[in-house]
Amino acid sequence: MSDETVSNEQKTAGNGYLVGSTLEKVLRAGHFAVTAELGPPQNADSAVIRKKAGLLKGYCDGVNLTDNQTAIVRMSSIGAGAIVVQEGLEPVIQMTCRDRNRLAIQSDLLGAYALGMRNLLCLSGDHQTFGNHPTAKNVFDMDSLQLVQMVTEMRDEAVFQCGDKFKGPEARFFVGAAAAPFADPVDFRPYRLAKKVKAGANFIQTQLVYDVPAFARYMEKVRELGLHEQTYILAGVGPLKSPGMARYMKNNVPGILVPDELIARMSAAGKPWAGKKKDELTREDRIARSKAWKAKGIQICIELIQQLRQIEGVSGVHIMAIEWEAAVKPIVEGAGLSPRPEVG
Amino acid sequence: MIVAEQKPLQEIKRLINEAENVLVVGCGTCVTVCFAGGAREAAIIASSLRMSTKLDGNGKNVSDVTVQRQCEWEYLDQIADQVAAADIVLSLGCGIGVQAIAEHFPATWVVPGLNTSFLGLPTEQGVWAERCAACGDCILGITGGICPIARCSKSLLNGPCGGSEAGHCEIDPDVDCAWQLIYNRLSSMGKLDVLLEIQPPKNWRTSRDGGPRKIVRQDLRLVAEED
């Protein structure tokens, strides 16, 4: 990213940074950034957040707090984010357009800023049909692109979406957006990323990448459009837990490509227990097999990070170890990304 | 057209349970062409209710009549006597028809026989699909004649989201991805540059969000407003 994008002092926090969050500083300094996902619990237990934060502390530059992910009610992203701040980590608040209109989004973000949150990921949100309240009414007053634009103007122009000026401090966020490089129509994806960058996205976290050559082709187009110089792109990675999970994602999750070769490697890790039915395996067998699969999943994830790091325009990785935050430490260490840089 | 479908017979029976004399009123317009509430369906429902209530040991007098349009007073005037003679009117019109009867005949209890579903069209014999959400501020001119408000599950103005796969929406393989359709159409017309523009947040005031809507055309009114 060129310095020109932040040279306008009107648009900075007065210290040369848009916001001055750790994530922004790490990226601006040219370090390969690491963010990790923390899924809030389906209850009101702050201890869960503290425990997961403890697993991630020191191994990432920002912690993504999901916002009712897969449309299942969970502790709010901002509530969980406040706990993460208390634990001394830096949250990346996820905000979807599914559950809130423009009034609610803006007021929640004022609160998030007041509580010390500085990074924001703007998403449209999984449709409520997938979750545990499929009879709910959705909102979608805005879409993710409009959300990026709104929070960027909130920071740079100190205005609300309606055009009213802030009276008092504005909410300043380092603004992120998602990208789905492999979703259809594939040819349009780099251009949709361009729209997000034009709307103001400072960083991008992509959908899970398992097919590096396909992602490299996407990045080629992204570089052709010059987008890697206008935003920081963090490639999404996630450790596979089992061959079943790999097959499920390949066949059932739109926009995720899992090469057969990776599925075969996962299966091979469980070879000592292959060909046996579930009831032929003892509990110990199942634990040992799961351990073998998970070790392979972590190893593959490390390899993916190393390959992605070689692609020009990739500024970091976003690790999505869903309900497996303990995997982040071995992945970051294994990929040679530990310790994380001190940026003050 | 307005597309509707019939409520289950059991639900209709519960709605008319208290009545002795039931008048089924069909509508000759939209719900006739979607085979939900025209003269034919009104006659079938009336006959089903006669038989079914008789079998229950609670036989009702059920007659039927169909008007050209339930949503216009002049057509409703034509059935005023039949409505007056009934204990209850079972309207096979859309939600507008049901309300028109309630409004026009204040002394009559009216219940719906249909669920009004959407504004759409028949895509093939026996299949209807939604096309318009009546948002009050048409954007079809920038989306290649395909409406993302009505047809994208998230009503995105800057789609497609990451849930578009092989032409369908992630919520259901039977639901087309509206943004894939928009993309294909703009692509085939050589107008993909339209998609590079960021569409601003929509003004939903013209939609239902702005409260109940009304159009007044002074040029068409017969009586000028006082003062």
C-alpha cells in the first residue's frame, strides 16, 4: 500500500495513521500480518472469551469477533470485543447488515469505539435461513459495500450516513471487508473487490483458501487492477479437522475450493484406522485418529500460509480455526510468524 | 399479477366455524389467472365446504359468486344483496379484496380463503415466481431489468455476495442468484461497466418502511378537495 492513501492529514488520526490500531501499524510497517477468528459462545459466559483470548494472545495482531455467525445467536461481537480489549488483545469487530439497520449499526459502532475497538470488518451476513432462528425477519437496509462507505465517511468526513456532522469525536475504524475469490461469477470477483476498495476498504480478509493456484490466478487479476497497492489483502486459511470436514466444505460451502489432493492427505493421516466402522473403533482409537487428522490439518495449514506468503500482494493471513482456537499457536509458530512484531 | 394460493381447508373451516350461511366470493382478475380464487375455485371450495361440514354433522349453507375485481367498489355493489344475506363472507380475493369487502360492507364479517404470496408471473405452467417487491423506487433501469430487491435473498444493491454458486442462491438450489442473472444479462448486452458503480444506500421511505402508502392524482379526481 502506498503512503499516498494516508498522506492527507485531514484523513489521519494526527499520528500519520488512519486509526493507529496494531493491525494498521503492522500492515503499514510491511510486516506479514496475522489475524485470527474467535467465535463468541452461545451463552453469556465471559470466561469462554477470556479462555479463547488466552489461546490467541501473542499469536496474532487482531482477533476477529464474529457477529452471530451462520445466523446463530451468540454473544455480541462488540460485547465479546470489550472482553478481548480487557484481556489486552486487539479486536476486529465483525458487523453484518442482516440484523441491524443503519441507525443500529451506527449507534453500535459509536459504542464499540468508546469501548476501545478500532478495527471493523463489514459483512452482508449469512442469511437467517441457515441459523437457529429461520423464522426471523431480516434487515438488509444496507449491503456490505454501503457499510464500508458509511464507516469510511464516518471516520474521514465525521458525518453520519444521513449527512449530519458529528458534534464531538467521531468513531474511527480501520475498515475491512471480505472477499470471496472463488464464488460465482468468478470473473466478476476481482471487480467486486475493486468496488470494496473504492468504497474505502483498508484491509480485506478472504474466504478460506485451500487451492493456492486458483488464488494465485485471482491475485494476478487483483494486481492487474492495482488493488494490492490500495488495500491490504489477508488470505483466509483454516486448519482441517478431518477428511469429512474437507469433503463437506468442498461439496456444500459455496466459494470454497478444496483440492482432492488435500482430502487424500487428510484421509492418509487416518490410515491406521481406515476401513473400520465406527463401532469397531474404541474411544481411544477415535481420539488417536482425530489427533492424527488434526496434526495433518495444522501441517497443511502451515504449508498453505508459506505458499500464500509467496504471492505478491498478499499482506497477511486470517486464520479461521473454527471452535479450535488452540490450533492458532502451532500454526503461527510453524509458519515462522512468531513472535508477532512489536509496533508500539 | 398478484399471486396467491389457497389456505388449507381445515384452516378455512376454522375461520367459518361460527357461521350458518357462508358466501364464497371469488375474484375474476389476478387470482383467477393463478388458479387460486377465480369462479372455478370458488365453486370447488363452496362444494368442498358443503360436503365437509355435512360429514362433520355441522352442515352449512354455502353459496358462491365471483366478481370481476374485488378491489373496486362498483363490482362489490353488484353483490350487496348476497353479502347482506350471508353470516360470513369467505373471500377468495387477495388481501386487497378481503379488505375491500370489509371496508365496503361494514356490517359483514369477512375472512380470507387465500394467502396472498407475491407479485410475480408464471414462469411455466403451474409455476409462479416473484418479480417485484413494490419498493416504490424502481431500479430496474440499472440492473438490466432484473430486480435484486425482490429476487436477491439479501436485497443487495451491490451484489453478488459470496453465496452465489453455479447460478443459484446459497439459501436454496431452486432459487436463482439474482446477481448472477444481472451479471449474465449485462455481460451479454456489453454493459458490465454499470456494475462497477457503487449503488448508494436505498431510500426505503417509498417502500413499506415509510408507513402505509397512498397515491393522490389531483388531475384524475372528480371532486376537488375543500380548501
